[in-house]
Amino acid sequence: MLSFTVRVKDEWLTVPCKDLSYNIQWLGREALRRYTKAKADVGVLGCVEDMTFLVKRCQGPSLLDSNDAIGDVLQDKDFIQIVLLGEALNTKFLPFGPEILFIFAQLFLPIQYVYLDGNSLTTQQLVQLGKGTYKIKLATDVERRVNKSRDLVEKIVKEGQVVYGINTGFGKFARTVIAPDKLVELQENIIHSTAVGVGKPLSPERCRMLLALRINVLAKGYSGISLETLNQMIQAFNASCLSFVPEKGTVGASGDLAPLAHLALGLMGEGKMWSPKSGWADAKDVLQAHGLHPISLKPKEGLSLINGTQMITSLGAEAVERAVAIARQADIIAALTLEVLTGSTRAFDSDVHKLRPHQGQVDVAARLRSLLDSDVHASEIAGSHRLCDRVQDAYTLRCCPQVHGVVNDTIAFVKNILVTEMNSVTDNPIVFAERGEIISGGNFHGEYPAKALDYLAIGVHELASISERRIERLCNPSLSDLPAFLVKDGGLNCGFMVVHCTAAALVSENKVLCHPSSVDSLSTSAATEDHVSMGGWAARKALRVIEHVEQVLAIELLAACQGLEFVRPLHTTQPLERVYQLVRSLVKPLVKDRFMAPDIAIVHKLLTEEQVWQTVQPYMQLYKLAHAPE
């Protein structure tokens, strides 16, 4: 027997169905019968048989045909809504209007688990948790640590000791002692007063990352959270019940207060919440529809939920993983451009780079050698100009190992900081159960991830900066033997003329976005929090910079493939030909002017999915094996 979660007016109902040949009309009437039976105001709706109504899915605007068989259009535990005659489609649950609903990807329910212990979470795992690849379980020793920490908090409350965050006010009110009968209200107040973010909500993927990372920190056992509350958070994560968390409002000390407060607010059954089947709705209804109960805060738990750098760090984890992906694919794209522009491989000689052995530089040079003309992968294009009189190439070709290399080293540096931050205690105060002490410190300060993410934006931007210059060389006939703007019948056709303008615009935007946010600080909380990191903006703009880098490199890849059309019948190396074939499987050559924005979007998607990297990996491995020291 299947069951469906149905919303009628202000109620969620579970409606079982034993026969899937019943139609949608039957399901609607059965839901209305159950609603009228459960409500005291039966007479308000009138006779169920006389009601006119529509049935729609909660997620998306689609209406269901009343004559369709249930088994044909619905799956077990689907969420649907009954819309009575004269009642508008329920849009009050959509915080920014109906159009925002379509931004959110449909998360699938995973069956694999990541075991969180507070010590070993990686950026790759966190991004996969955000995508819905895994559910969460606690590692073996976590329960013991969490319980010991909670026992100390309960002991302090019982003995009436005065400890910040447990029975005192917050910030400037730290010396105000709170009466024992007001301790729960104190924790609720800190959530309510701190949930003051603004702007669009985090996407479900990013909210999942935020929730997963906060669970990981609590699992370390230094927060004083109860095991009951921690398990409720895990249950909400595993059901993808995700709070409405505005993206703006954190100054990055004392941690990411506003976004984490919004995260906690939804778990308390207040504000809005999203799940894959319900879409946006009141948090209490989403939790109830998934069989979950709102969190009831105990002493210190409100503060335990909001003190930390998890907003900065979770967005930073996505940024650094996307940076890794685009940096290594930038080498492949540069190699293809070099071939089209008949560049030399001499500058990538391993002996050259041994004399300046920065790891990133050495790695990029090795990648380029594995893709370009060699004893393993021959290039007809390289063979055609082997005896030319050109002495050396422009810097944008010759200096790829040096420029791309430092980007790789920057990413590695930032990733190391973020992994440390992800597995660190960032609470205040910190509960030391073994010592029997609770100590106020400053681990909530976001300076580490803020500075690192500003550095990441500056570093990764350089991939777009040098890529745009290579696009110029591809498009400008005075810098190559290719036709102007890579198109026949120039004048009648503009070709890549304005596509290059788009790349230039993105690079120019990045120059402003790369200004570091962490050099700023504004005193808050009546000068108690008199130095802050501004790390939330550092994380958000790093993501925007990286997106622009991806788009510029997508344009270069399109231009390089178009340039290859004018080098035919000569062929490049086998791995680069495979990249060309991948692009051409989705984007045709530009024979005459056409609408090209979709082409850029398609190739951008190839890069974000790392398909270009996956295409050449076997060939790079083959080269590596052939040149391995004996």
C-alpha cells in the first residue's frame, strides 16, 4: 500500500491508497474527507461530494488530471496540494515568488552514508553531501564525547554556576545573569534575535553543506549539545528538510551568526523550510510531513547552534573544489589553443622546470607535455611547423606552467586551511569535559577561511585573465594565421567578435571582485566584537569569481575548437582530438553567425561536470607510464 502526503488548506494529511487504479479525483476527495473529519469546523467546507477542487504537486506548478490513475502519475510518499474552488494556488510558501522555485535542483534520496566524527571530513565529501549523494551517520565514539560534554553543561546548570552562554546574556550582556526558569527562553531568544539575514536563500545544495558541516563540528563533542538535538539535526539532513537561510548578513565573527540562526530556526519548526517533495512551506509542516519533530532547545544549545564559521567554510569548500576542477581543465584548453596557434612545446621541457621547482609549475608543465606532441601522442599540426623560424611564443602560451602553476599552489594552500577549519571547534564558549571547564575563546573568528578565500579568488582569477588574452590571439588575425574572429565571410559574419567581448567583461568584473573583503572590519555588538573577518562575502565572491573563470575558459575552448576547423585537414594529438570531439558532440562548428549563448552555457556545463578532464585522463596516464623512471 502506498501513501501520499496531502496539504488541505493549513493541514498536512497522510492518505493511504490500497488500489493504484483509483484516480486523482478519488485521492482529492479522500483527503478532503479526512480533513473535514479531523477539523472541528466541519461545516465550513460543506459536503465533500459537492466540492470543486484541483490537485497539484507541491514541487512545481503542474496540475494533475483528475481522471489519471494514481499509479501512473504519483510515487510513494509524494507531496501534493488540494486547491479548492476560489482558493488561489498556494504561493505564500514561495519566499521570492513562483519563479524562484525552479532554481532549486531536485535532490535525490541517497542510500550511502558518510560517518561524521568531527575530525576527518574532506571538501570533496562535503560537496557530495551537498549534492545529496550521501546521508549522515555518527561515527562510533561520537555519542560518548557528546554525552560527556552535555553532562558538564547539566552539572553547571544544576549547581547554579555562572557561565557565559549557559546562564548569562550574550555579547555586551555577558555579565547579566539569567534566572534558572528563563534559561530555555534565553536560548530561544538568541535564535530569534539573530535570525536577521537578508537576500535570497541558499540553494538546497548549499544549505545541505551548511547543515552537514555544523553537524560535523557538533560531533567533536566540545559544544555542549545534547545527543537528542544532534540526532534531530541528522534526521532533518537525511530527509533533506532544509531551512530558509538568507545568503547575506554575516560579518564572520562571532562566527556566521545570522545564517546559522536561520538554519536553527527551521529546525525549531519556525520560518520556512524546503524539501525535495514539498517545496517551500512552513517549517513545522515540512517537519511534520516527514515524521520529524521540531527541536526544543535546552540550556546552551541555542548558542551551540550558531557560533561557528560554517557558512564561510561550507561555501569555501564548494569554491575550492570547483577551483580544482577548472584549474586542471585550463591546462587542457591552453594546450589545444597552443596547437591551433602553432605554438612550440620547447618551453615545457622538464629540465626547464627542474630549475624552478615550484610544485604547481612542475605539475602543469607535465600535464602539457602529456597532451601535446610527443613520442606517445603525435601531432600533425606540430609536425607541420617543426622547422619554422619562430624563436619563441607569446607569454600567454609559453608561460602557462608558471601562471597556471601558482594557481594550483594557491588552491592547495587554501584547501589545506579549509580542511583544518572544517574539522575544528569554532564554538564559544568551548566545553572541555575532561577538564571539567568551559572556556571562552575566539575560535569563532573567521579570519582564516576569509583570508584564504580572498587569496583563492585572486589566484584563480588569473586563469581567466590569461585565457582572455589567448582568446584575443585566436580572434585577432594580426596575431595568428587564422581568419578574423574565426569565421568565413568576415563582415557579413561577426563570428567570435562579441563572444570575446563577453570574456573581457567577465575578466573585468573579476578585477573588482578580487578586491579582498577581509581587509575590512566594522566594530559590532557595542564594540565587544570590535574586529570581524567579513568572511561571508569573501566566500560568496570567490564562488562568483570561479564561475566567471569557468565561463571564460568555456569561451576559449569554443574558440580553440573553432580555430581547429581552419587548421584541417591536419590533426592534433589524440587526447586533444578527443576533447574536440566531445565539444562537437554538443556544439556544431560556426559556419555563419548564429545565437551562441547556448553554446557557451553547454560548454560551461561540460567544464563544471569535469567531462573535459575525464576525457583526457586515460591518455595522460598512458604518457606518464611511458615516461616513468625505470
